Amino acid sequence: MKLYQKIAMFMTCMCLMGVANAAGPAHVHRGEAVSRSGLLVKPDVVRAPQMQVLCGTIAQVEGDRVLVKAEDGNSVEVLYDRSTYIVDGASGKLRLPLALQAGQKVVAYHSARMTRSLPPQAQGYALVLGAQEEYLPKFMVADQVEQGDGFVKVLSANHDIIVTVTPEACAAYGEIKAGDKLLVWSKMMTMSIPAYTNGEKVVVLP
């Protein structure tokens, strides 16, 4: 075989390999994408999140309901029960419902399913006490966990955040599993979807 024929065959093989790599893994279905970490991300889940966040002030506490109002006029009446985490944002420690007081700054994590009432009502997942400008933890539910060499990557249930957790951030990082509820302290996050961040401190909630 002549040299130019060998070169032509080599270039053809390289092109075919490039097409195969561009196609991605065979198990990925239409409507899904793979993030740089290897975790499976569903764009439709990002557009329709399971959980929403409202930063504001507690306007009223009545029974098992907390009315949270934001500065932009948005409000939501958060329904809380024993499954709702009430967190001191400064320490990350859990608080009793007595900590919920009118005038308290709070970040409310609640279900995306809301009533059509005014204000809308939604089940609360977590109420993190503290102002938005403070260094507060983010509440997230782990959907997928990828084990690495001395770290894990966790994809949130909303498929909008991937956090890298090291033993410095969480001693029990290797025990984090899908379904765990986490508090994640991080100061920097990429503008991508999903966003990438490194957890400076991570607490696995009971």
C-alpha cells in the first residue's frame, strides 16, 4: 500500500472516531445530556424544578404556616411539619419551630407545586434562618452521587447544581448517597447549567 493511501485510511479512521465520540454514550436518551462530571443531567428537569427558593422576611406565623415575603413583592405561605428542616444559617444547627418569628430573615425552600391562592401555599422542605447577603448554606437533595478519588460529586434533585465534596468539607463524604438532604456552604459557583461548585462545608441532615 502506498504512503498516501495509508494516510487517507488513517484520516478516515480518525474522522469515524470523532463522530463516535461526538455522539456520546449509547445509553443516553434523547432529551438528556451528560455533564462534564459524568453525572446524567436532564434538561427538562432543570426547566421544571421540583423545589423553589424564596429569600425574604417572615411576615406571619400561624399554626403550621409561615408567610414569607420577598422585597420584590413575591410571597409564599410555607406549610411546615416534622419533615421540614428549620436551620440556623450561621451554625447549620437545627432549630425548633419556636425560632420562626415575624421579622426574621429567611430563605425558604419549598415545593414547586403551589396552590393558585393569594398568596400561594406550598409544602416547605427547609427554612434557613438568616439574611440573603449572609454566608448561608444552600439546601439541596442529592439525586446522583459519583465517587471519585478522594471526593464525590453530587447532582441536586433539581439538576441545576453539581457540588464537589471533599473530606475537608465533610468527613463522611464517602457515605453520601442519593436521597440525602444536604447543607452546602460555597462562595463561588459557575454560571453554567448545571452550575458547578466546591463545597467548603457540607452537612448531611438526619
